[in-house]
Amino acid sequence: MTINVLTLFPEMFGALRCSVIGKAIEKGIVSLNVVNIRDYSHDKHLKCDDYPYGGGVGMVMTPQPIFDAVRAVDPEHLCRRIYLSPKGERLTVAKARALSSQENLLFWCGHYEGVDQRAIDLCADEELSIGDYVLTGGELAAMVSIDALLRFVPGVLGSEFSAEDESFSAPSLEYPQYTRPRVFEGLEVPEVLVSGHHENVEKWRRAQSEKLTRKLRPDLLKRENTETEEKA
Ligand code: ADE
């Protein structure tokens, strides 16, 4: 899988070269190509923003460097081109899983007060949001999306783990986990987990998941019921 990222702040994406995603890149499961939009500016000072037509506060990213960068990275439009924006479709576990099956992705990030609408019209197959709040740029949203989708790519989590086991893949939250020591600051690991009785451990975990979901995220259960009804 190839993931291209177009941004004015390529250094931010160093964060993806750490830990699990960093290992996936090292192993060649995913190729991460981070491109500086500024390199494509035709302006003699490499400017990529300007004042908004009609007035208003802040600067707007100009369409030319974005358009040229997208065309240079994806000349044949083989990539699904995604613009990170609070106006976009919400990133969910289903969306992350769907994106993980694409062979070529291109995320591009706006910054400042916005992006010239023509860049979006010409360079985005879709807009994607990570939540109902406004970030100072699309970079963190791109990183969140890339991390979430790569967990569904075989080999990224290692053979013993599966994204399917964890919170939000099923419509329930993950059960509490414990490791050594058996007593920490007076708090004990639940007895069932040290019993060696696998069936009881499984039962306990399922019950904990259900209880937590009912208490903390009852909307997930409702959503699942609605989706099941819709499918039926
Ligand atoms: N850019 C700014 N805010 C954003 C958000 N919530 N999601 C995606 N991209 C963004």
C-alpha cells in the first residue's frame, strides 16, 4: 500500500515513523511518501497563501501549489484523493476499514483559515473529518486517519494481534487489561484472570465489555441495532 501526504509541514509526519506504524513502514508493508506543497509554488518567495477575496481574517491557501503537487504525485489519478476537513465525512471504524483496502491513497492538508475552494473542487475525491472541532490544520487529522486505517492492514499489528478484537471493531468497548504485578498500590488483579480457566476468562471479558459499553457508550449499541435492522 502507498500513502502519499501533501502538506506545508512535512516534519510533523515524523510522528508516524515511530512505534507500530514506523515498524510497518520499515517492513515495507506501507510506503509513506510525504511531500511539501511549498516545493510546487510558482511564487518567487514560494508563498502558498494569500488574503481572502471578499475580506475577512486570516489567510487562505492558494490553489496552484496544491493542484501542481497533486498532479505531480498522482498524474494518472490512481490514488483516492482525500482532503482533511471538518466538513468531511466522519472517520469511523467502518471508514478506516474501507480506506485500508485501497492500494493508493493521497491525503492533502490545508492550513491557516482555509483553502481556496477550487483546490478542493479539483483535487479531492472526498473530504474526511476526524470530529466536530476545528484544528489549525489537516496534519493531525491525516495522521489519526492513517494510524486508524493501517491497523486494518494485514501485518501491521503483528500476527498475534488483530484490530478486530479491540474497541470499536465490534460495537463494544474493550474489557480492562492487567499485567504484573498482581497487587499494585493495594489494587488486585481480578481473581478470574489468574485462575487459568480460559472459558471463565472469556466470559468475564465479554461481560466487562458489555457493562462498559452500556455505561460509557450506549450509543454504540443503538448504532449497531440500527445497522442490523437496516441490513435486514
Ligand atoms: N482540519 C481542521 N479541522 C479538522 C477536523 N476536525 N478533521 C479533519 N480535518 C480538519
